[in-house]
Amino acid sequence: MMARPLSLDLRQRVAAALAGGMTVRAAALRFGISAATAVRIGQLDRSGRGLAPAKMGGHVKPMLRGAAADAVHRRLAAKTDWTVRALAADLKAAGIDVSHDTVWRFLRREGKTFKKNANRQRAGQAEGGALPKPLEEPSTST
């Protein structure tokens, strides 16, 4: 069973009981709610913010769907060496308002990865020097 907010009717009855002088614990016992919930209902009633339940659920991560997803696929088919930020900037220029993070998550879900070096070879030194020598064999004690 999924959690759901208490009905407005129950909230109003709890608030009326608390306003009528009933203790928080007695109201909680009478209406079958926790004492903490009764306290919160009393606080809402006294503050004048209303007793209606707040929206349930959290943030939904933005996703690329439909025409936006097709636009990403078309761009990747035409040019394969995009950076995520450049792809996001190109989509923004085309009128698709999207962040680079949303593009990155979309590409991850699609199974696309971006490697810095396609051959997976070790990059050279920044100043053009020689590569370090490979590790030597461990010395053995004789």
C-alpha cells in the first residue's frame, strides 16, 4: 500500500479538536494518527497556512524524449566526435533548452560513451618529453 496524505476532513477534525482544548496526544489517539502529525496539523492551523496536504513526490529528472532525442541522434549520426557540452550548446542554438548534464544522462542511457583516446593508448607527456619507463620486475631476495 502506498503512502498518501491524510484527508482534508480528518485534518479539519484534528485541528478543531486541538483548538477546542484537547491535548495533542489525546487527539492523536482519538483520530488514529501519530502525535507528531497532530502537532504539525495544530501548527498549520495556528499559522493560518491552511490544512490542505502538500504535493507528494520528488523531483523528476529531466529526460530527452521525442523530437529532442531524435535531434541528438541526427547530430551524432552526422558528427561522431561531439563533446557533451558542445552537443548541449548546439541543441540550445537549435531551440532545444537542455543542460549538458541532461545530455550526458541521455547518452549514458543510450549506451554511448566518450573516450578521450579511441585507441586507448597512453597519452604523451605534456611537454613532449619521453614516456616514463615501465615498472621493473620486483627484486627478489637471494
